[in-house]
Amino acid sequence: MQHQATHTRHYIFTPAIRIFHWLRALSIFVLIITGFYLAWPFLVAPSSTDVLVQGWLRFAHIIFGFGLTAVTIARFYLFFFSRHDIERRSFKDVMSVSSWISQLKSYLWVGHLNKAGVYGPLQFVTYVAISIVALFICITGLVLYANVYHQGLGGALWEISAWITAQMGGLAYVRVIHHYLMWAFIIFVVIHVYMAVWSGIRFKHNSVDSIVSGYDYHKDH
Ligand code: HEM
């Protein structure tokens, strides 16, 4: 019997998008763990001031925080200026009412997904929202940083940080906003991972592997 191809292969994610995706995943994971600890430093007794647990965890938080800030800037740049327009093309779907209806219907097992870019409209809007959350968590993080480290980058950011702190109602609020934004990430990650696996099963393609290999495989109808 002759072998017949049953899947079509599409190249959807460039190496930059894949590498930045996993760098972001790693930094968000580390930032949530260390962030929870910074918010509630339960390991150090009040009398033992020379134990640097908090200092080391804050150090890790800041390293990964700068990592996330760099990736966030790079991703904003790539979204607008990458030679590969597969992400930008999704904007056409966001503006099309019929794309929204076909996405929502397909989630209820009615009909097929029909989209111009790689993301569905609801997915695209969610990614834009989480990118804005990322921007704000980086800004509030840098403001907190400038308040702890007054030299180098901290010093350079001091004036703008003082202005942002005043707009947010004081340093305590900057911290609370930074903390609440963390919950947006926690909720996003749970739904994002669930939807990635679910949509691979629902639409018979390899959605999770494609962010590793760059290729999507669609089952031929
Ligand atoms: C997903 C990203 C992030 C999460 C989930 C996160 C989470 C947190 C949390 C929960 C806290 C403790 C706030 C509190 O007192 O309740 C914190 C503090 C802090 N974060 Fe973040 N953060 C993130 C990104 C960043 C970024 C991008 C920076 C920038 C470099 C940053 C810098 C800081 C600093 C300097 C503090 C204060 C540490 C201290 O006062 O000891 N964070 N973060």
C-alpha cells in the first residue's frame, strides 16, 4: 500500500518567538515563586537580621525581572517590526465580526476555525492584554528597584520612578499593584496551558509542540 500524507505542515513560529516564549515562561515561573516569598518572608526569624535569605531571593527576583523586562521590550519590537507577519495578520481577525463568531462557535464544536493569522481573535486580544500586564509589572518592578538601589540604573531611573510613584499614590501602592498584577499572570498561565492542550485536541493539530519546533501540523480533512 502506498503511504499517504495525512497532515499538512506549516512553519508558524520563528526561533526568536520560540526562544522568547520559553525565556518568559522561565522568568515568570521564577518571579512568581520568589515574589511570593518577598511578599511573605516566612523563613527568617525577626531576631536573625544577618541571614540573607531575603537578599538572595530578591537578587534572583531582580535578575529574572530584568530578563523579563528585556524580553518584553524585544517582543513588543518584534510584534511590530518582525519580517514575519504571522502575528500581525491576526489583527485582521480581531477586526472581523465573522472571525469572532466562527471562533466562539468552534469552541462549542460548531464548524471550523477560519483565521488569517496564527491566533484566533479571542486569543489575540488575551495576548495583547497579558502583554500590557507584563509592561506594567515591569514598570512597577523597576520603580521598586529604583527605590532600593540608588546607583547605576536605579539612579538613572530615580526621577521617572519618583513621578510614577506619585501617580500611583505612593510606594506602598506601587507594591500592591505589582502584587495584584502577579495574580493576572497566575490566572493567565493556568488558562493558557489548558487552552494550548485543549485546542490541539479539538482542532487536531500539534499546538504545544509548535512553540518548541516552530511547525504546526494540521490534519487534512
Ligand atoms: C511576572 C513577573 C513578576 C512577578 C509575578 C512579581 C512578583 C512580585 C511580588 C509578589 C513581590 C512582592 C510584593 C509585595 O511586597 O507584596 C515583588 C517585589 C519586587 N519585584 Fe517583582 N514581580 C515580577 C516582575 C518584576 C520585574 C520585571 C521587576 C524589575 C526588575 C521586579 C522587581 C521587584 C522588586 C525590586 C521588588 C521589591 C523587593 C523588595 O522590596 O524586597 N519584579 N515582585
